[in-house]
Amino acid sequence: MAIEVEKISCVNSAAFVMEFKVKYADEDGNELNADWSSGKYPVGQSRTCDLAELSHPIPEGAPIWIQVHAILGKTKTSNTHKFFYKKNKQSASFKVTGTTLNFSIHEL
């Protein structure tokens, strides 16, 4: 089921400092980075990316997902690719749990 969203949020419920990026696919299926990063933030905090405010916009209809980097640890990509960008004020939320070398990204 495709879900169209404009914003992506990620809650840090893990035992580490993290950052996340928004990734998307162009019409040829190439994986690209959105022009945005959450910056580093600790457990108990969250960050939100409003894709409509990016200086280099993502095309509407593009599939979007997140990539989480545990500082001093691994980098993982969310395993759900059912979200698509659309200017509609809707949001997708994720929560990260675990440790630097063994963590999960959960859709809320």
C-alpha cells in the first residue's frame, strides 16, 4: 500500500547518538540523497524533515525512505519503501531502538 507524505520524523529511542537522512529514487530507480540531514541528536529526541522546504526539491511521486547512522556504529536503511513524496501535510514517523551495532528502525 502506497502512502503519500510530505514530512518524515524519526524518534531516537536507542542507546546512542544518531543522525538520519532522507533517501529517494529518481524516475530511473537511482538511489539519491535528499538535500537534508537531521544532524546528530541523542536518545529521547526526534527530528523532522519537511520535504516541501528542501532547497533542491524531490519530485512529487518519488519513493522516499530514511537512512539512520549510529554515531560510532552502523548505518541502516529503513526496510519499508511504501512512502512516496507528495505536498499534502501528511507525515511518516519512525523510531530507532537498539545499540550502535545492533539497532532497528520501526515504522510508527
